[in-house]
Amino acid sequence: MKTLLKLIVVLAVVIALGVFVVPMVARQLLPLSYEETIEACAQEYDLQPELIAGVIQAESSWRETVVSSAGAVGLMQLTPETFTWLQSKTGENYEESALKTPEVNIRYGSYYLSYLKGRFSDEKTRLAAYNAGPNRVQDWLENPEYSDDGVTLKKIPIAETEKYVDRIEFYQKLYRYLYFS
């Protein structure tokens, strides 16, 4: 009887750790900021908020003013050229420095994800296009070595882009579990 009681106590502790402690630690390791902006952009652009958060985590690890070696800026790592092109679609006219403003960067990064959603029906393909560029991905889709149907990529020819897509899918699942379930 004592053994059964000890087993029950151990199981209760393990379950409590899994339910309460693990998510608490995971939230420390995988933060979420700008939740209101992310939620608003997700609704405005018909995206999942965990997708936006996953892109931010993969792109910048929530560093607002980071600039990549390729010149991409801010949380969602938009290039000034992409930002200018997107503004031509919205009719807005921000200075390039606005890319370091989290709300602007998240809004335009989300808008770009929405644009890619209209161009590519498959999510993995969209994520590859966010990283490698839509024209390059369109070329891959037209190549039978990389796509059987012209819609989905069976193979991503750039290892960095393939890892990027995998990272975002992983982060997306974690953010859904930790914050958006």
C-alpha cells in the first residue's frame, strides 16, 4: 500500500511539473512581445498569430533593431526594398528607419506574409518565399526536380532556406501551445 501511495505522489509531481513548470520555463526561453499588434495583424491579414510570432523568433529573436548582413531590418527582417514595394501597395510613405519600429515592422511583415499567401497556396512554399524571395521560389516550382505539381516544393534546393522553414514550423507549434491555444 505504501508503494502504491509513493507511486501516486511521484506521478502527481511529474504531472504537475509537466503542466505548470515546463510551460513556465518554456515561456522564459521563448518569449512573446507585442501580442496586441500580432493579434491585430493576424486578424487583419488572415494569418495565424503563432505564424507571425514564429517568423519573428526565427528572423530576429525579438531584437527590434537588428540588421542582417543582407540589410534586412527589425523583428520580421524586411529589406528596405521590400518595405518600399509594400508601401507602394498600401499608399503609405514611411522613412526606412520606421522598419525598426516594432508595430510598423510587424504590420508590414504580416502584410508581406499575406501577399505571399495570395501568391502561394502551400504554407511551406510561402515560408520559403519569405526567406529566399518569391521569384526564386516560383522558379523552383516550375522545376520538376523541386516540385511535382507546381504548387508545393518536394525539395528546397538551398539548405539555409530549408532549415528556416523547419525552424518556423517548430516555433509556430511552440507558440501555439504556449500562447495561442
